Amino acid sequence: MHKDCERIMLTEEQLRARVKEVAEQVNGLYKDKRPLVVGILKGSIIFYSDFIRHLTVPVELDFMAVSSYGTGAVSSGKLKIKKDLDKDVKGRDVIIVEDIIDSGFTLANLKALLYERGAASVMIVTLLNKEGRREYDIEPDYNCFDIENEFVVGYGLDYNEMYRSLPYIGILKREIYE
Ligand code: IMP
Ligand code: MG
């Protein structure tokens, strides 16, 4: 897997330090609350597990799997839910944990959906943000790293379900996906 990466964009050390820093900022916002931390499967799992271990407020964990078909010119306006939450979000403070925001389709729709279901608040925490690719009006509340428009893998992120277990974020060689 290592040889398929052109170079390492974010090292294990950079990831560890920044994830801790962001989690510490989030802690301050939820004093006396019990947020529901929603991980978006599967890309967020490694970020999610590192992030929650720095949270000092009591949290409940839940997960969702969604697919972002409909991205691009044809806006279906509907998110396809492959696995829904176990918990009811009504009245809850929700923290969505995502691997990367690209066009913004997934999170724009997901945030609207959770508010429709009665969530008291919905905050978005993402590991990576490709600001330059945005097509939908959505911004993360917390973002660990802004990145250029490169296809990256590792630390949970995949290409065709491969590379998720790499401990760093690497730029995938173009010849792999072109
Ligand atoms: P969006 O709905 O266009 O914002 O897409 C977000 C989803 O696209 C992420 O959750 C990822 O699954 C996927 N994605 C976007 N860019 C990358 C990348 O560079 N590497 C791996 N997955 C990506
Ligand atoms: Mg994803």
C-alpha cells in the first residue's frame, strides 16, 4: 500500500497533535451536556476513535452510513441512507464526525436531515476540508486540516475500499485511479 502513495501529506505525529487540539476546543462547548457523537462510516472511523478519546465531556456514540450518489450537476437533493442511527436525535446535541468534506453534498443533506428530525444542535467536525471543491453551501464548525484538491487515502480514507488502514494521510498516485 505504501508504494501506491506519491507522498505523505500528513504524518501520524501531525494527525495526533491536531486531532487532540481540535477535541480540546470542542470540550469547552459542551459543558453540562451529553452530546451524541455521530461517526459517518466508514471513512471517519480512525479519526473518530482518536477524537473521542480526547473528549472529557460524557458522550454517547452512534454511526451512520450514507452514500453521496447524486453529487455533481444532477442534484437529487436526497441522501441515500445505508445504515441509520440507533438513537433518536430529537432534542439532542449532535456532533457529526466526518473524514473529508469535498463537494459538501453529504454534510449539507445530513445536517438538514438531523434538524428535520428535531436535533437541538448539529455541529460538524471534519478531519479534512477541500474548500476549493465546494458545490453546496456548508462549512465545518471544526476542521483539522485544509487540503488542496488531491485524492488522499489512509487514516480511514479509501480508494475502492483500499488503504484505510494506512496510519498516515497519503496522496494516491494518479496512475492508480486514472
Ligand atoms: P462530498 O459529499 O462531495 O462532500 O463527499 C464527501 C465524501 O467523498 C467523503 O466522505 C469521502 O468518502 C469521499 N471523498 C472525497 N474526497 C476524497 C479523497 O480525497 N479521498 C477519499 N475519499 C474522498
Ligand atoms: Mg465518507
